[in-house]
Amino acid sequence: MQNSVIKRVLGSLIICVSAFSVSSFAQTGMAQGQITRIDTSAGKVTIRHGEIKSIDMPPMTMVFTAKPKSTLDGLKVGDKIDFVAMQENDALFVTKVVKKSP
Ligand SMILES: [Cu+2]
């Protein structure tokens, strides 16, 4: 009985901690852009993006691979987004996307 209460409290603590770490990461690695093409089954998205300081990239339009694919859930062409880009062995991934409210 008491055990389940403790588990629930611990569970919500863990959610709080992970939400905090995501937002602190977002401040450094976040870029802005707009989706110009999206292929959810291939996990590819084309983003017209602004400068991405974290990976030293000027503004351009380019294809990113979503990691994981579910990163693209609920997104469509024309959406304005904040996103986190990550470079790994010459490939570029988008690991987090936050749709901007219109
Ligand atoms: Cu680029």
C-alpha cells in the first residue's frame, strides 16, 4: 500500500528531472526552421532552417533524418518548428522537434 505511493512519487520525480534536462539542452542546441517536405515512413524531413550554432551551420534548406522516426509524428509541411540537430559521422539527425504555436 505505502509502497505504491512511494513508487508514484518517485515516478513523478523522474519525469520532472528528465523534463528539466531536456529544456536545458534545448537552450544550447535548438534551431528554428520550417518544414518544406516530410516523409514520415522513411523518417526524413526537409527543413528550411536558420543558423544552427551548435553544429556551426549557416541558414539553408536541407534533409535531416529523424531519430527516432517518431520525432516526426504530428508534423506536416509548412509547420514552423524549433528543433534539435545532431551531427554524427557526417550524417545529420533531428532528435527533437517542437511545433511553434501559430
Ligand atoms: Cu543545414
